[in-house]
Amino acid sequence: MPRASYGDRHCITVIYSKTQVAFDFTSRIIDFFVTRDGPQHTGEPSALVVLVEEELVVIDLQTEGWPVIQTPYLVPLHSSAITCSHHVSAIPLKLWERIIAAGVVQNTQYSKKPWPITGGQNLAPDPPQRDLLLTGHEDGTVRFWDASGVCLYPLYKLSTAAVFNADADLNDNMSQGAEGEWPPFRKVGCFDPYSDDPRLGIQKIHLCKYSGYLTVAGTAGQILMLELNDEAAEQTVEAKIVDLLQGQEGFRWKGHTQLDVREEPVLFPPGFQPFTVVQCQPPAVVTALSLHSEWKLVAFGTSHGFGVYDYLQKNNVLVKCTLNPSDQLAMEGPLSRVKSIKKSLRQSFRRIRRSRVSLRKHHISNTNKIQEANARLEAEQAEMEMAPVQRKIEARSSDDSFTGLVRTLYFADTFLSDSSHNTPSLWAGTNGGTVFAYILYIPPVEHRADEALTAQPAKEIQLMHRAPVVGIVVLDGHGAPLPEPLETAHDLARSPDLLGSHHVLVISEEQFKVFTLPKLSSKMKLKLTAVDGSRVRRVGVAWFGSSRTEDYGESGLVFLTNQGDVHVLSLPHIKMQIRHPCIRREDVSGIASCVFTKQGQGFYLMSPSEFERFSLSTRYLVEPRCLVEAPLPPVFSNQHQPKLEGASSALRCTQDTEDAESAARRVMEHALLNDEKVLLEIQKSLEGDQTAFPGNNVKNAVV
């Protein structure tokens, strides 16, 4: 093809009779071949198999229109760049079937022909439960994957771009071609690295498997509430603005603008359909998200604060600003990061100048101060000798940037006001080591749609080391974590113990601390950073079932550190159980992408297009078990050889060994004679032997 006009295209042209199609792929073509019908594969062409740089595409050549055959494996996870992940275990059968039915409607453009590449047997047993892995992408889509077995199989794709008036990408329709254009291009494959608008990127996902409600949050401060519907519906999505700054003056948002919600009705296909959009102001990235489908509440947080939205009555319940007056970076957004770097450099030079001035003053009168410094050093050395295990950690400054960024949100029904009445509550943890606890007053079920919900501040915890709070877990009277919303109503978990005293476990990047409820007095803690220097990056609660008996199991806290190690803590005593190296410490993106399951497994991106799966549980193991039968070489039998019934097995073994050795020798000879590199090396060695004795060669020539 002319490079000047079509240099950026990767095409394979198929011509049959008067039909011609130039299949346009979105990545570089590596190789391709054609499969044929018939017992010896000598019949008519049936499919075109194309391996491109980012995916495997198979095109049906026997069906009119030459459609693509859906790939049962090696599906490109990164058709758009993955921005977040969310795992849901033990999906109910009804919800599973509804999601599959919605996905079938989307896949009508694929061929009905079976996958043409066959071979091998799957020996793995059927998975014990149905698991979903939801991946959020840069283009505003959420993809549902069947994560029950070894292969991730796509079930359904949700797109949120139709809700907004997003900026159209001019490159979006370049590959389709106009009517009558030659050559007739047709875009194939699902890998599409281009995003219409970077603000559409999905950052947080939360799915309730019992009610069918889904909430997704994006880069521009948008939170969408969606409900599963089996029929297509045309509806208008209501938008609700939440001002997290609450009218504070002196702050001006310098980042990207918000996404505008379409005012006209939009036709949504069967599947998850949005009915409400909550738009945060300023439109910063949503950093925390939690859904409680029993109370019909969704909590969200950004770098400026957090809020609670009642999606039944469609109004705000709580708005809290956590912005520190010194958090100028939180107002600038990612687009002005260069200015902040220059500002930090200026501050560093100013600190150096101040330190030099103070050193000169210190040099003038240093006698008494040197003595004080020596005494202080001796005291520190004595303290270090008393506790040689712990490391010295510098105290975090209160004016660090992004101290008000909300890292975690957690709903819990526990004892927050007094020890005799349990009440619904919301817990929020920030980047500056602060925990906010609010009491939620929810009316009874019969008045739930009429009476307003209220939230009242109850408690506040400020961690002394000011490390970011990455997780909050409330433990009941038996020391077990509280069940998920609607889990006890479906008889899938026992009711929490409300007679004994509850505790709250606050997980920061540096330590784990247990507080009693409702007094919030410190009970026990476990230091992490002070011992080995690592920090908590991901945390989750898992149920470890016994591999010997079905009735016994234990709850544990699973967390991943910045060193790539996975740890398991016992609950409620927070004692270290096991530690395993999992991810390379240099793989920052892999550590950031890790997500834990409820059964002690985990996923992380080992590359932009590959998920690595690991398990800490002996009961729940997912491993490939398969068999590929290799074709046997033809056996030539000698008909004149007499068949002796009493032939020894040793003779047969010797003959088999000789046959195998001769076959291997023939294969080796064939490989050596057909390998150009080997032949060149042999030739060079022969030439080297001829020139090894140049003196003799000269003498012979003279004679």
C-alpha cells in the first residue's frame, strides 16, 4: 500500500470472486495463516487466523460478510488501558444468568461458527463457585470477566460514555472508511488504545451481588449509580451536584472541567443502566467508594472531602470537607504538576539557605549546644539499645500535601454512641492519618422513602504518626468482621454478634491499631514500618477455609506491602501468620493494581495485558490442568518377523531404545543440515583448521 497515504495502517486484504475487503488491524501484524476444511485440511478455506501485536483475531471466511469469530481465550484485557479492578466472589445464579444474557445481546456481530483451532483436553474440575472480575478502563468502560477458572472469559461490557457529552475523538472513525472508498477498509479486532476523553476513565467500582446495584466513579469526580435491567430503556439520567468545598473561599480549581450530562433521553441497551449521576465539585479524581445496598446509600471521597448520597430519595445525606489550607496541590490537579515541582524546588533551596544561616549562628555560640547535642545523642543511643528491633521513623509534617485526601470509606452497624444500642455508621480515613466516624439515622423500612436520612459526627481519631489510613474493619463480639450488606438476609453469613463488645481495626500504611467501641480507647497495635521499613499498599479481609474439614475456617487480614510481600494477620489478635514474596518491589504498577478476593486469592497486572493470579488458601486453588496429546511417529512393522509369544520384554525394550535413538539421530541430522547458523559455524571451523599451520602451507607451495 502507498506508504504516504496508508503508512499507519496494518492490513490484510482478502479477495474472493468480486468481493474484496482490506481488514484493518489496530496493531502490527506478526503472522497469519488460513485453515481449511476436510479430513486432511485440503478443502476450501474456512478461517483466517491473524496474530497481531496486541491480540489474536480469527475471521470466518465461509459466512457472508466474513465476520470475526469470538475468541474463547487470549482475549486482550487491555483493549483500553486498565485503570482499576474489582473482584466479586460467589455470584448468585440469577444475577450470573442476567449478566450473560446482556452480554449475548452485545455479541450479535460475531460469527456463529465454532472456534476453528482444536486440540487438548481440559482436566480441571468444574469451579466450585461463580466469580466475577470487573475491570475499569480509560475509555469509560467496565468489562465483566468470568474469573471462575483459569481463563478470563468476557461476559459483558458496560460503557458510560453515552451518559455524557464527551469530546469526540477525530481518530475514532478514521479506520472505517467512507462509502465507495478504495481499498474497502474494515476495522477488526477489539484492541483500541485511543480514548475519547481522559475524564471518562474509571477509578473505582463497587457491585452488590445481592441487589444488582452497581456504582462506578471516574476521573472527573463523577459517580454513576446503575441498576440491572433485562430490557432496553430510554431514559434521562438525573445529575446531582455535590460541593465538597462547602463554600470555602480562597481556593480555585485549576484542573480539568467536569463532564456534562446529556439533558435529552438516552437509549440504554439491556444490562446495567444508569439512573443517577453524582458530580463532585471540584471535579477531582474519586479516590474512595463504598456502596451499602441495604441502606440505599453510596459514599464517595476525593482529595477535597467525602459525602454520602441517598439514591432512593436522590438527595445528599452528608458532605464533609477535609481540605487542609496548605494543600495547594489538591486544588491544582494533575495538569499543573510542573508548577508544583518548581514550587517544591524553590522551597528546598529556601530550606538550604535557612539551614546555612542557622549553622553560622550555631557556630558563634556552640559550646552549650554541643553539650546538649551530645547528651541527646547518648539518650537516643540508650533508647536504641533498649529497642534494637524498631527503626527510627521521621514524624510526618502536618503541612504535607494531600493530607485531606480520602483513602477509605466503610459502612458498619456497630456501637458508636453507647454500648447498648447499635446504630448504622460511616467511617472515613484520610491521607493525613485522620479517621472520621458518623452516626447515620435511617428511618424504618415502611417510612424509608418518605423520611429524610441524617448524619451526625460522633468520633474522630488522629493517628500520632499521621500515616495514610488505607483500611477500616469493625469486628463483632466474636472478633469476626461484619458481614456484607444483605449477606445475612440471604442466609449466606451468620448474623454478627451484638452482645459482646465491638472493636474497630484501623489500618494505616505503617501500623495496625485496634480500638474499643464506643469509647475508642487503644487496645493493641502492631507496627510494620518501624520493624522492617515496609508500608501497606493493599489490604483486604479473607476467609480461609480448612482443606480437611468443610465446617471450619478462619478470617484473616491480607495485605500487600511496597516491597511486594503478601502478609496474613490473624483476627482479632492481629498477629503475623505468614509472609510470602509475591511481586517484584520494582513493579510499582503491579503492586498498585493488586486486588484481593474473599477466599484468600489475588490478582495483579504483571504487564499491561496480563493478570497474574495467586492464592494463599489451600482450599481455593485455581490452576491449569490439561492434556495435549502429541502425534505419535508411524511404526513400521516387519511382517516376515515371526511373532513369538515368549519373547522377552528386555529385547523389546532394547529395540524400542534403539528405534528411539535412531529417530532422534535422524531428527538431529536433519536439523543440523537445515540450520544455516550451524553450517556457517562448521565452515568457519574447517577454514580455521586449514589456516592453523600457515608455515607448512607456504613450504608446500614453494616446493
